[in-house]
Amino acid sequence: MQLVSAEFFIFLPIVVAINFIVPRKFKYIWLFITSLFFYASIDVKSTVVLVIFIALAYGFGLLLEKNKQNTAILSVAIAIHIAVLVACKYLNFIEKTFLSLTGRTEEAVNLNLLATLGISFYMLKIIGYLIDVYRGDLVAEKNPLKVGLYVSFFPQITQGPIERAKNMLPQFNFPLTVDYDMLRDGILEIIWGYFLKLVVADRLAIYVNNVYANPMEAVGFTTLVATVFYTFEIYTDFAGYTHIAIGISRLLGIDVMENFKCPYLASSIAGYWRRWHISLSTWLRDYLYIPLGGNRKGTARKYLNIMIVFLVSGLWHGAGWTFVVWGLLHGLFQVIGYILKPVRDWCVNVFKVERNAFSHRVLKVLVTFLLVNFAWVFFRASSLGEALVIIKNSLVFTPWMLADGSLYKHGLDSADFFVAIVGLIIVVVTDLVNYNGFVIRERILKQGIWIRYIIVIAAIISILVFGIWGPGYDSAAFIYQQF
């Protein structure tokens, strides 16, 4: 059962309706049962692993509560979790790297123990919980079902956001009473999420997959468009899931943190990471960057810490050198940005540049977007060689492809291509107005009931008409679910 499936559209209303009826002090039990059921409906074997780690999180939490500041217990707990993560996700990568470095030609065997769904996400939640207890920032939860719900909460289990125990556990103890306003707000979040996923992301994916499947055959603007499309595909896919997860959580009386804040409007790479996958970037900041010393131990150490954090970020996303390069590029972009800051300041002073001028801000946003777009090529490519081919081909200047129909030969005909462009315009305009403090969802909720119903009905019809459905469509293909 996936978030985009007929089964889920039956499952969710039942869960929400019964959640209304269940007394407040027992809601966490109902939500834990439904979370395990949801997860088991996708993969029963992964559920066994999940339950084991819920038990470990509960046990180690109590041990750390009893033995204050016991570094040995925390180290053992983290080591166990990381070891299982490596066993489930990285053994093949390690083996292939070893064979490549030693020049051996035998074919790699499948060493990964089990492809456990969402393990990268819930593992970080568990480690963060244990570190908070170790630091004394959080009292260990005595109820194992609440720990289990924190780890397995079904809107978040496969793709986050990577919520903090300090935010979630108190809500299980004192759940909000879902009122009419929360229902309306949650439904609008869900509708927007499905629009991003089904209308925009999945349509862009058709073109992107076609080009990346045959990178040698696509040259010029055809390839350049594919790189830009993927930049927006991964955003609308992941942000779409996040909006759905936040909306479902609100229907259940749970507030979940925001995960995206108009990331492609950032004016620097550092600013981009304050807006993209916020739950991951803040987790890495609080539990890795700051413990490494952050920026407190000199400039050279600060740069090293940044590179370590983004190396970990790349590996967390996937077991492949393409992900490592993607992470290191983002770290390198930031380090170069810090190094060149005196040069930029000198240029601003010499050429009398007004930093707050609209043109200057647009230039910074454009440069940041191009750097992010460049790095995404490595994230999407199946190998470093393929990524270099894509980059090389996208630099070939072929503007006539915009008018000769070449763009319509890669899975999207002219009508679908037009819908994709319209969808992108809607996404960009929505981010622009949200960036400037005009939250469209809040404005809709302030309108009269007839206007609200017209907007909601029109949105649902648009998703049904323009969404990517039909034979061969893989409704499970949220990009970040594979991580």
C-alpha cells in the first residue's frame, strides 16, 4: 500500500474516522497499530526489522536515562544501528569499490542483507532520540508503544520529515483535538501534495527517464531541458510527499515540521540547505556538524567539518559514488563561497553594487540554481561516466530544438509538454508568493465556503484529469522512498 494507491484512499479515511472516536489518551495505541499495518502492507520482512529497532530504541533510551552521560552505552547503541544500516544498504557498494580498487574482475554478488524500506529515515530518528536522552535534553519515554509510534508514524516512515522526539512525543501524550480548521488545512495540504506528485513530478519523470536512459542519443537543449526538469522533478516529488505527510498528520491531530521553504529561491548554497530537506539538514547540523566542532575551532576545521557533513549526506542518500560526488559538490560550493567572500565584498565596494537591488538578488538566485542543477546531474545519473556525458551534451548549443519538435520525442508529446510547463509555472509562482509571505493555502481558507469548495473541486478534477495514471504507471515511485 502506497500513498498513491486505491488501497490507501480507503485506508486513510478509516484511520481518520476511528481516530476521531478513540479517546485522547488511547489515540497513540490506534496510531501505532495503523502505522505498523501500513508499513507491513508494503513489506512484512522490513516490519520485523522495524520492530526490533523500536525495541532497541526503547531499551537503550531507558539505559541512557538511568546511566546519565554514559558515552559507552551511546556509542554501542549508535554502532549497532549504523552496522545494521551498512549491512542492509552499503555492503554491495563496499564490495564493488573494493573490487574496483584492487583491479579484480569477478562479478560482485549481492551482499546486502535486506532492502529495508525507509531505514535511512527512521534510523536518524532513533539516533537523534538517543542522543537527546544522553545529553539530558529529553527524558526517555517509558511507554514502548509511544517510542514505537515515534519511530513508525506512518505518514513519515518511508520519507520523513525526520522529526525530533522532542516535538513528537509530547503530542502523543497530549494529542490535539482535530477541529474543522485543522481538517480543512490538512486536506488542502494533501491536495497540493498530490498535484505536485501526480501532475508535475511524474510528468517530468517521463521525459527525464527517457533522456537518461539513452544519454548518448540526446544532445543539446534536449539534454539541458532534462537536467532542469529533473531539478524540478525531485523537488515536486519530494515536496509533494512532504505536503501529503503534513496534511495527513494534521488530520490525525499531529503537527509535523516543515521540510521545504522555496529552496530554489535561495541566494546561496548555504541558504539553499536552510530551505531544502530542512529536517535532514538541521539533523546533520545538530548531531554531526556541531559535535565535530562546527565553526568554533578555526577556519580550516570549519571547512573540513562542512565537507565531512556533506560527504555523510551524500552517502546517506545512496550507496554509490554519484551520491558521494553530489554531496561533496555541495560541500565544496559552500567552502568556495566562504573563501571567495572577501573577493565578492571587494567587487561590491569597487563597482558600487547595491546588494539589495532586485537585479543583484536575481543574479545570486540564478547562480545558486545553476550550481544546484549541476550537482543534481550526478545524483540522477547511474554512474559518474553517464553524469559527465549528460553534462557534456547539455552544453551543446542547439536553440533550434526549441522549435523543431525535438523536445517532443522523449516521452512527452506537445500537449503533455505544455501541461508540464504550466505545472512548473504554477510551482514557481506559488513559491514566489509564499517566499514573499503570501501563503496561498491560508488565503484560500479565509474565503467564503462556495469559493473554497470551487477551488478544492477544481483542484481535484485537475489532478484526476492531468495526473499521470493508467497502465504501466508505478504509483510507488516516490524518488526519496528508495533512500
